[in-house]
Amino acid sequence: MRAKVVKIYVAELILGKLMNLEYIAHLSEVEKKSILERMIKLQEEVGELAQEILISQKSSGLEHKTTGKDGIPGECVDVILVALSIFFKTGHSQLDLEKLIESKSKRWEKFQNNS
Ligand SMILES: [Mg+2]
């Protein structure tokens, strides 16, 4: 069942139903930040995601903190978008992305089935 869900997700991703990859590739191209700046931005977004998760887990020392407006889902998307901007700006295509997502998803599934 899970494998079927993953395959549907990947297929929809490839078909661009979940993401407008052409639009994201365009934004990545016209973005003024350098690759190095994007890498730092990615680390910032990963930190924001970590903080959201720690708050949601009521981690020690963060009891007084409240989640941000976008929460965990929004921070996940921020991470994805910045990572995609690096992917596209370093000369990789939508087809490269589709192939890599498919092959890496299959590899991930294989590891899950072997554990
Ligand atoms: Mg963010």
C-alpha cells in the first residue's frame, strides 16, 4: 500500500500536479541570491523547521515558544523551495529532478523493505 502511495506521489510530482516546476525553475533562475547565499538560506530554513519540530514536541526550554504562522508544513516547503532553487541554478533540469526523485524514491523503498 505504501509503495503504491509513493508511486502515485512521484507520478503526480513528475506530472507537475503537486508543484509547478517550470515556475519554480524560472524563479530559481531570476533569483538574485548566489549559490552560497542560497546554501546559507537553506540552513536558515532547516533551522526554522527544527525549531517548529522542537516546539511541537514540547522540547525542554521551548515551552514558552509558540509555533510560527506556517508551522512544520510551511517550513518543510521553505526547505524544498530553497533546495530546488539550488538544484535549478546549478544547471539541472526538470527532467533531471524527475529522474532523481524516481530513482532515489525507489532506493529509499528498497532500504525500507530490507530493514
Ligand atoms: Mg521559513
